[in-house]
Amino acid sequence: MRPLAVHHVSINVDDVDEALRFYVDRLGLTVRSDRPDFGFPGAWLDAGGQQLHLIGGEVPPGLGQHLALQVADLDGTVGELRAAGVDVSDPSPVGTGRQAFLTDPSGNLVELHQPAAG
């Protein structure tokens, strides 16, 4: 097997509408219109060239699992989110890049990642 890329990540959320507002209005993802009716609540979002799928359901306990969104300007992003009332950690170094963390309304951990300039 030789994977080409990560196509999507699915996360459970307590309230799909609240999660949609957060991921679209605060984090800038866009809603896809091609999600079939699976018989349970959910939404598909675009995040750059990948997708985030929201599934209405019980959110598992946080054990370090998270999704990471790559950003071009971590300091600017953190400032923008804080101005909008989102609690975001201070940026810190990781590997050759930098990261900050926040939680979505359901308690899912989200990393904001800025790779090193290259």
C-alpha cells in the first residue's frame, strides 16, 4: 500500500449545528454540499485540500487524540481567535514548527500548526 494523502478525519460532536458554527465561523472551514443522508446527523467540511467530517454522537474522552489545522500565521490566528472569544493556548515550539491548542464546543482538541518557514 502507498497512501497518497489523508482524505478526511471524522470526529464526534455533541451538537452538529453548534460545531458547524464553530468550525465555519471561527476556524474558517467551508461546508460541503455532497454529504449523503446516512440517517444520523452530521456534516462534511473542507479544510484546504482535506475534509473534516462531523458526526453527531457521543464524544469519546480526550486521551490526547486531536486534529491539526495548518495555518500560515500562528500568532495572527491566535490573536484573531482570542478576539472572537475562543480560548487558545499560547504558541509553543514543536519540532521545526510551532503549535497552539484549543477545544471545540464538544471538547475535541484542535491543534493549530505553523510549519517552519522553508
